[in-house]
Amino acid sequence: MTNEIKRLIKVRVDKGAAFKRDGYGKKRQLSDSWRKPRGQHNKQREQKKAKGALPKPGFGSPIAVRGMHPSGFFEVLISSVKELEGIDPKTHAVRLGATVGGRTRGGLQEKALGAGFKVLNARTVRTEPKQEKIREPVKEAKKDAGKKKEEKKPVKSKAPATPSKKETKKEKTTPAAEEKKTPVKEKKSAKSKAEQADKPEKTKIAVPARTTKKTAKPKTEPAEAKTQPKAAAKPRAKKKTGTEVKKNE
């Protein structure tokens, strides 16, 4: 950018005016974008003092700098590589379109910078190595979690385990104990068979089946009553009537 262009840009800034529409401060829905006043009694149209200036030819910027970017380049909108052809990087600056995707944007931006163009809306494109760095700590965290779980397991085994009631019962009925008990039962059964052969057969006595406590009480009472002799029934005293008493007298 030459010194003359810098001077003209400064003149444009000093000479320029901000034109605002009439009544933008009275209503919230009105913006400060310029609209020409057309009312019959509008004070701004009549150019009353303190109502705002109207755009006139005297407010225009120098022709050499008109439409130029403050950086000293003329702005060009681009969305593909073909549009870079026929543009001079010394006088034109590039602005990438908003509709350009992330993948094509990275390649287009690199080619524009490689050709010597100034990119007005350049962005830092994310690369794959950064994504890998983000994933690595996640894997390390999982490994650390797995190590912690392994460390916790021996801690639980160190605590003195109190044998539960079920375990004690299981220990009593082990297969080794069962093997020891089985031959003893066989000997008893053999002895009992031999004794039964030697002894004379006894008459079988019917044993009453065991009953609950509630049923046992009524059965015992009648048995005792049978063994004891029945007492003589006492004669009932007859009631004395009125006639009997007179006879005795």
C-alpha cells in the first residue's frame, strides 16, 4: 500500500458521516440503517437543525479509494479454486464464502495463501494429530481405572473372612467325613442282622404313633382312668317336699 492510498483512506475516514434514519431513537423496532424520509411534514427531510444530515455528493469518498478494504486491497469473495484465476494478489484480497465446508475450506485456504493472496477471514483448521492427542488420555484413564480395580481385589481378600453358618454346615458334611461314616453304618447293620437271627422272634406290639403335644394330653388321661377303680357313685340327696317333713314330725 502506497503512501497516497494511505492518505486517501484517512481522508475518507475524516470526511465520512454516519447517516441514521429518522426516529430510530424513539422506537425500539427501528434500526439505525438509513432510510430516506418521505413524510410531508418530516423535519429531517426539511433539513431542520439537529434532525440529522441527508446524504449528498459532498460526503463521498475519493474515487481511488472508493469500495476499498481498510487494509488497502479490494475485496473478492471466493468459494472454489477456479475463482482464484484472473485475480492479482497485489491489489486484491480474498474472503472465503460462508457456504464452504470444513474439508474444502482447508485446501482452498492453503492454495490462496500459497499463491500470495491475503485471506481476510482465515481460520485455524483442526488437524488429525490433535484428535489423537485427545483420545490418548482417555485410553490412559481407562488403563488407570483397570489397575485400580486390580489393586482393590487383593485388599478384599486380606480382610479376615468370618465363616458363615452355611459354610460351617457344608464343612461338617464333607465328602471325606461321609466316607468315614459309611463303613460304620454297614458294621451296625451287619451286627443287627446277626442278632436278629439268634434272638427268637418277638411278637410285634403296636406302638401308637407319635402325635403333637396337643393330641397327647387327651390320650393319657383316659388311660389313667381305666387303671384306677371307679369310685362308687354317690347317691343324690332327694329334696324334701312339704308332705315328707310333716310325716316325720
